Amino acid sequence: MPSAPAASPLIVTLDGPAGVGKSSIASRLAGELGIAFLDTGAMFRAAAYTLGEGSWDWTQGILQQKLGDFEFTLRGSGKDTELLLNGQPLPGDIRSEQTGLWASQLAVVPSVRAYMKMAQIFLGQTTSLVAEGRDMGTVVFPGAQFKFFLDADPAERARRRFLQLQAQGKPADLDAILASITQRDDQDRNRSIAPMKPAQGAVVIDTTHISEGEVLAQVLGTVRQ
Ligand code: DC
């Protein structure tokens, strides 16, 4: 008797601008659902960090060749999900505002976007995911079962990032954070390939005045319905 076809992986997409809290919600949501989460911003950050500042000026051919040496894999699930680059944890410093800006600049390069899209689709072919980024629902996983777009005022996003850095005992300058967030918003929204925007059919949640717990409850409520 032929065996039943394997169920396709569950894909939940979570897109939105810098500092809106996507990674935190994605990891908690993945924990509730018992699946992995994919932080695609970390993939762009790791590439920018590894290739070095100014890599977006390189020719498409050289970039393509360098990216060919990158292999991203996922291990574990929920908040314990680990994203590995060539079998190793991602470099530690990728979370800085500076690396975020480099990543945003690298992310406009067509060969980089094509490579990342391919790598992300590949991961989602075998693994159920909460995939968070800028173009998860629009470009990478247009057929995802659930799509969300989180947004918040830039000033509130800068404030959250400021508090997070302070809590970690790291230097934090609110004005500089706001300037960096605003620059990235502009770059990520206005690029010609895969600009950041809500996917068709995505549930849009303005998180400016609600807590992370409330956002999670809203997202979970929709997925479990
Ligand atoms: O989510 P993040 O702040 O870590 O992302 C860093 C940058 O990477 C972001 O400013 C733009 C780019 N990025 C992207 O272009 N597409 C994605 N799916 C995720 C991130």
C-alpha cells in the first residue's frame, strides 16, 4: 500500500522593521509551537560581518563566489534554535548597530538576495519554521500558512533598543540608535528588490502601545484558531 505523503512543514512568517521585537516574538512563538525559528536578519548580518565593510561594492561575480562558500543550517527548536554558518555559531559581534547598517546595505545587492532566498527556502523545505525578517511573507515564503507584519513608531523602537542595551550593560545613545533605525527603515523599505512591506493577507500588528506578551498572545491566537 502506498504510504501517505509527508505533511509539508508549517511556515509562519513575521516581517517588520528594525527594533520592533521580531526575534524575541519569533523565538517565543517557535517555543509555543515546538518548531524552529529562523532569524534571517542574522544571516545578512553574518554575511556582512564575515565579508567585511564595503562588500556591497564588490562585483556580483565575486560576491556570488564568496557566498558559495556559506552554508547555513539550523539545529534545535524554540528558544534553543541555533543558526550555524558552516557548522559554527554565528560570530558574536553581529548584533551591533554598525553591523545592522552594513547588513542593510549588503541586502540591496541582487546576488546576495538571490543567495539568501535560496538558502532560506532550502531550510524551510524540510523544517517547520517561524521565519522572521523583511521579505519572508512577500518573497521567500509567499505560500506560508500564517503571515504577520509587526510595526511600531521609530521612537518607540529606538527606546526599546536603548533599554535593551542598557540592561546588557552596553553603551547606548538614544539619538544615535534612532538615526540608525531611521536610516535602515529607509533603505529596507525603498530598495528595488524585496522591499520591506506587509505581505498580501498578512495580519498587521502595531506594537507601539502593547507589550511583547500581548503581541505573542495575538499571534498565537491567530495560529491556533
Ligand atoms: O532583522 P535585522 O535588523 O537583524 O536585519 C539586519 C538587516 O538585514 C536589515 O536592516 C535588512 C537586512 N534583511 C533583509 O534585507 N531581509 C531580511 N529578510 C532580513 C534582514
